Amino acid sequence: MAAGGKQEAAPFGRHLKCKDLHQYLQGLPVSVLDKLYGHPATCFAVFRELPELAKHFVMRTLFAEQPLPETLVNAWVKKEQQNFCTGALNRLKQLRIWRVVTGWSQTRYELNPTFRSNLKIALCGGGQPWCGVADDLGPDRHSKDKEFLDKYALERWEAVLHFMTGSSPPDGTVGISADVVQVLLVSGLMKSDEQEQSPMITPSGFQFLLMDASSQIWYFMLKYLDMVEARGMNLVECLSFLFQLNFSTFGKDYPTDNMSDSQLRFLQHLREIGLVFQRKRKSRRYYPTKLVINLAAAGSGSMTTASEGVEGFIVVETNYRVYVYTDSPLQVALVGLFAEIICRFPKFCVAVLTRGSVSQALLSGITADQVLHFLRTRAHPEMLKKTPVIPANIADQIRLWELEKCRMQMTEGVLYNQFLSMSDFETLRKYAEDLGVLIWANSNKRVMIVSKSGHDDVKKFWKRQKPRE
Amino acid sequence: MAEDTFRRLLVVVCDLSPIWWGKQAANASENSDKMQPINAFLNNVLVFCNAHLMMKHTNELAIVCATSSKSQFIYPCPEDVSDANGEESYGNMDGKYEHFATMNNVVVDKVKNIIEEESADDVNLPENSATLLAGALSMTLCYIRQAERNCPVGQSMKARILVLKGSQDVSTQYMATMNCIFAAQKNNVTIDSCLLMSDSGFLQQASDITGGVYFKITKMESLLQYLLWMFLPDPNTRESLVMPGAVQIDYRAACFCHRTLVDIGFVCSVCLSIYCQLLPRCHTCQTRFKLPSAAMTRPKKKKKEKTAD
């Protein structure tokens, strides 16, 4: 699917790219997009991810009912910042939040009426409650505290990661279902071999493991949502439910009443990967966990340090030593991807970054930036007090090791040689150069190399050229 | 405009002076049977606060109310943290975002309490009693300092204050207010001021010194639009937006002896205290000044010495 196409497009330095919310929404069909704005939570999430200026544009027109001329909007922004203004306008148009109104002498914009009314509901109240009224349920006899929810969420999500690494999860936690495995396979994070029963992790899978938890979940959810319709579930309902969870309160329970079948199935999948807690499958209430709250912001790939609530545990010293304060075999295994582990204690282990270990990681498809991002997002609170968080010499050295790998670049091409005259050589070289397919040429030896895709054109040109002379 | 990673804290200081709001209510009741002005004002401010929280999930908010007898934090209020059950009682009955609904309910309840208290014990309040703006500002500055210190490691916070004020300035508060303004300037806190119906010299200076926006609203009906247009963008975003031009700023100072605003006064050469009349001794630093006649002769003497050299 999408991931497969991407991999073909960029065969060299294949990089796992995480779309943000807007890129995802822009890829959706127009009809779906219009339906999505029917829920306040979606409008809210979309609004929050808009560029700063666009947010103010929306706020300024939220209570103004008549269409605005484009010149007026441009006059809001200072002259030297006009390019931001056009950027914001384009984004608003792409997402169909602002639409062009016809029937006026100049271009005028109007806020999408559905978007307007639902954003107003989120902001000032009115309309239907987001998710049923919880009062008739009464207090939960099995109510859970925040620590329990945190622990539960982490456990479930780590089970997925454990499955990916192929290591057995610690003492008797349940495995993961076929649905989740299918998402991992389709997204290209894992592939199944013909001979072997269990799927194997791919290079993009390694990159996935090194992302921070919220980006991982966001990426996973995007791939999951791609498959939602194939499973006969309603994409719009699932998306609005996801956004509703995104804005829910941590530690509070919500009722499952008034939810559609698609949403109930979706809830079961979310429950499996630890985004919500539901005591029993039939239980009439669920608790969102920290993993799902503010999820929509994760895709924007902000370089924020350790995600909120999760304590960092890695210390990197200038002498290439890495100290890992954790008892999770998964995290140790992840550090082991790019560092050599020299001693292991309960709850603590020491590793060292060497040229060998880092190049090993680079060979398996991980980039230097991903290694650094991994270290930065899981940095110990003591490390976070320093700027830069990772010692400069370590960051530079890891990048240098990556550059070493890039010293030689392979490009396929076709060699043209044994030209009879200099003029022949020059015409052909010039033609290839104009087409942009010339890779290398040496006029002394009358030798040139043309890329494989351009070979046909150049050959035809040469055949046409020949008889005339 | 690079995406900034600061947490943004907005502290809204509301003037709830009972006398001023009482006058507004009296005016309004003459015209028609519209909503009470304070209700309309509170609704507008709450929508504005929601809008601020809506901009980014890291945005934070605090609300301080100032009356003529005390200043009080109404959101986040320290008492409510202890009993979590109190918060549960506000059931979410409509499509408003939960956090907004909870916050708005807390604020409305607190404001009601404040108004009831005020009306209970201050019946015989003097007509010209002033809103404790300086007190509210200093509480706000302390809160901002604390919030900055409690910020999670690796993140930093930028704070600004929005003052919503209707009642008149009182020159007795000149010293305290100016001290707050300079403290805010030193801590890089921007003070925006939104004046309801009448100008304020103090806040003109406050906004000018700290680089904030000063604006006087003449129509209360359009309060929300003005708030969203001018006071919602943070200082970083304002750089790229066209903002209203600067107003003529009243830089008059209040003298230290009678607390009256003076155009031209006497300034102590040692401690820069301002007086409206000549005094033989500065009240602040106890420096003695020579009489004008004696002072006239001294510079001449010096001049002669110089020419001799």
C-alpha cells in the first residue's frame, strides 16, 4: 500500500516518514473531509494543528458572518511576512476550512459553515454532548487510579514492540491479536517469510522502534486507519472517536453507550494496544490512557524532549558511554541496536557507542538522526538540564560515522565511448546534458555516462543524428 | 516565523470593582432589559480564555480578580486541587470541550462568591474606593515566577498578563503600580491592557514599558471581537500581524507627598523621588537641600575656579 509505494520511490536512504495530521487529512477524499467536520472534536484537533497565522484567521472570522475579500485578509499581515499569509491561506483552502465565495467582484473567503458551527460548539458550548451522558452509570466500583492506567498502557504497547523485536515478552503477558499483526505487515514494519511462520522485522521496523512512543502510536494509527474501510468499518466514525479520545480527561471514565458498531470494534483494537482501558469486553465504561491523549500533536514531529509523564532513563557521557536506568528488556534491546552493551545489572546497564556498533545500526537502515532522536527523547532528567542534551562531540561523531557510509554512491548508467569525432561527442554530450540525464563525461577521452532512464532518448537522438553526416 | 516551543501562560486580571459594575448595571437597566453587563463581560472573557487554551495544548491560563477590598485567584484555585470530587459534580451537558466547561464553571462560581462577599460586607464603601490593581499585579507576578520555576525540565515558559479594567486610576497606588510594571519588565512579562470605556494612565505606561498592547473599548458589545483580534495573538505572532498604532501616552507621575499627578515637579537628585513642591529635606532618603538662594551662588563660584585654571 502506501508504504510500499514510498519505498520504491526512494530506494536509497529509505527513511521512515511520519505524516502529520494535516498531511493525512489532505490525502483523504473531499467527501470524507466534509463529513469529518461534523464533530466538534475533529474541528478542534484540525484547528490546533493549523499554522499560527491560520489559527488567528479562523478565530477572527469565527463570529463574522459575511465573506471577507482577499485584500482585507492580506492587509492583516505585515508586508514583509506576506509569504506566511499565503501559506496560511493555502492550508486553509486545502483543508476546505475556508472556501472561495463566488458572485463577488473580487475573491472573497468564507469559513466552512459546518466547521464554524462545530468549532463554536467546542469553544462556547451548546449542541450535543461529545460522548453520551455518563451520569446514569453512577460511580465505577472498579475505578482505576492514574498509576494503574499508566502501567497498563505501557505494558500493552510494549507487548506490540516486543512482538516486533521477536523477543519473548516478560512473564506471561498475553500476546497480540491477528489484527494488530496485520497492521504491522501491511505498514511494512514487518514482513512474513515463506518458510518461517512468524513475521520478521524490516529496516523500517527498526526505525519505527527508535521513534518516541507518541510518534510510534500516531504512525501505527495512520496505518490502521488506512485499513479501516477494508474491514467494513466507518472511517469517519473511527476518526471522530479518535479525536474525541484525544481531548478526553485522563483518569476519567466514559460510557460506551451511544457508540456505533464501528466505534465499538475500534474501541476493542484501541484497548488491545493500550490506548484505552476497559475492564471487560462487555464493560459499559472505558478509560482513555495517556498514550491517546494529545495524540494528534505527535505527528507534527516537534523536537520536544521526553514525552510528558514518561521519565527519561538514558545518560550519555562525552566518553561514548551510555548508561541505561531501566529494567525493561525491550529498552535494553533497543539500545543494543546501536551500542555495545558491556555490563548488565538489574535495573541498570552500561553500553558504549563504537564505530562498529553504530555502523552496524546504520547498515540495518537506521539513520544517525534517529539514533540521536532516540537518545534525546529518552534522556534522563539530569541530562535535560544541559544544553545541548546530548554532548556535542557524541552527536557530531555519530553524524560523521553516517557520512562515512555515504562516501560512495551507486548510480546505474550506460557508457558511451569510441566517438569518432570531437563534434559528435560534443553534440551528444550537450543533448544529454539538456535532458538532465548526463551523469559524467570526460571530453579528453571522449567518454560519457548517461543514466539508464535517459538511455533510450539519447540512443534515438544519436540514430537520427548519424545518417545526416 | 519559526514554530516556538515555549509554553505560553496567560494571566487575565479582571477588575470586578463593585461600584463600577454597579454603575454599568444602572446605565444598562435604563436602556433596555438586556443581560446584566457583568454577565455579558464574563461570558466574553471566558470565550476568550477558551480560545487561548484552544490555540495549543501547552497553553496555560490563570485568572485573577481584583476588587476594592482584595485580589483573589479564581483559576486555578488552590482549594479545588484537594477535593477532586468537587470537580466531578460539574457534569458536561453540552458539546463544549470538557476542560473548558470545567474551567468556566469554576470561574463563574468563584465570581459569584466574590460578588456576594463584596455586597455583604462593604455596604458602606466610600464612593471613590479604588480597585487594588497593584495588589493583583504583584500576585500575578509571583504566580508567574512560580510557574516558570515549576516548568518541566527542558521546556521554558513565556508569560503575559492581560488587564481588563473599567474603574478609574487612583493616584495613591502610583508607587506600587509602577514597581509592579518595572518588575514585569525585568522578568520579560508583557502587560496587555484592555480598558473598558475610560483611559488609564497607569496601564498606558505599563503596556508601553513592557511592549504590550493598550486598547480602550468604547462599546461593550464588541468586547469579544476586540479580545480575539488584538489580545489573542501572543507577542511572537504580533510581529507578523498589523496592530493598532501607539496612542498618546500619559507619562505623568504622581508626587510622593500628596499623591497627585504632576506635569512638572521637583526631583530629589539623590533618590529620584518626585515632589510637587520644594522641600528642604527629601522624605525618602533624608538628604538635606540648600535653600534656593544659597544654591544660586555655588555654581558661580565653580565657574570662576574653572576659568582661573
